[in-house]
Amino acid sequence: MKSLLNDGWIDHTRLMGDYFKKGLLELQRKYSHIQEVRGLGLILGLGLDKGGAEVVNVCSDKGFLINCVQERILRFVPPLIVGENEIDRLLNCLDEVFATSRG
């Protein structure tokens, strides 16, 4: 517990969570089938107007582990050590998936 408080992990997760959420909100503005972005810190969800299994599978093939709950909500729970570079890579992957799965 001391490490979480004294080594800056809480602040880091807050910053990375804000950064990640901002990126997901940008995707929401770009793609109409993204209905909502929700969550707090690094535990975030992306609500879709269609099933998310295909997104999970494509992301998995590209090396990203995400899951889908309630059929239409993509859930993201990255490790505490995640950085902007890793978040950007996932956001780019999601952007590619959504761009090719319109309709």
C-alpha cells in the first residue's frame, strides 16, 4: 500500500485513465455506433450499438487483451504500469477496427 501511495502510482493511474478516456471520447465522436464511454480511472467501458465480439477477436489477433460484457460493452482494464504509448497503440487498433466494420 505504501508503494501505491508514495511511488506515484495513484497519480499515474489517474493521468493515464484521463488520457485513455479522452482518446475513447474522440473515437466516440468519430464513430456513431459508439454510444457511450464510461468508467473511472483505468477501468473503462465503451458501449456499442451492436455486438462487440468481433472487436475483441480482431484486437486479440493484434495483441490486445480486452473483453466484451453484456454483448455490447467493451471493457478495458489495463495494468497500472500502462503508458501513453500503449494506450495510443490500442486506440489506433480500435480506430482501424471501427473504420473497417462500419455498417
